[in-house]
Amino acid sequence: LTFITSVLRLRSKRILSEIGIGIAYRARVQGCERLLEHSLRWHHRENSGNKVQRLHAGAQALRELMEQFYQSILPIGASFVGVLGVFSMLESRFFLFAAVYLGLFIAIKRYYYLKGKQLLDTLNRASERSTGVLVEGASNI
């Protein structure tokens, strides 16, 4: 039984990793296609480094999302559903406690996610500016 579980876990990890790589690849390709849709005026206004950094950051964020989904969200979600099922069979108070806990957990997680997102957006804008200056400066040499 442990052998089958290990094989299934490794196989699903490989499949999800391939999906993550495919998503990052498609994000870069679609990002480049979108860049071609902009006018020459826009391209002249924007630093090349900004555009490259946006593509890279977006693709990396999608890949990290897939990894986080596989590493954290999927196992925790499956465990929690299983625990809720067992609790609902044992006694309804356990089920109610677990449901309230889940609601509070999601509310707290969302609050801190939004705070972190604001900081990450600030960091990404600063990274875009610095990469833009670096690429523009390197191309002027």
C-alpha cells in the first residue's frame, strides 16, 4: 500500500510540475504576443527592462502558484475535507467546531494575503523600474 501511495504521489508531483512549466511557458508567450499588440508610442515610452521584468515576474508568479497549490493547498484541503467527514460521523459539535475554525482561518489568511499583496506590488514596481534602468543603461553602452 505504501508503495502504491508513493508511486501515485511522485507521479502526481511530476504531472503537476509539467503543468506548472507549461503554464509559465504559455504566460511568457502570451505576454510577448500582448506586447506586439501595443503601439509604437507605448513601446517608446516604456523601458525594455520594465517589459522583460513584467513578463518574468508574471510567469514566475504563475509557476509559484502551481507549486503552492500542490505543496500546500491540495493536501491541506483534502485532509480537512476528510477530517470534516470523520467529525460529522462522530459528533456534530466537532463538525461545527471545524467549520467555524475553517471560516476564521480563511478570513485571517485573506487579510494577511491582501496586506502581503500590497507589499509585493510595491516590490514588483520597484523591480520593474530598476530592471528598466539597468537594461536601458546596458543598451546605451
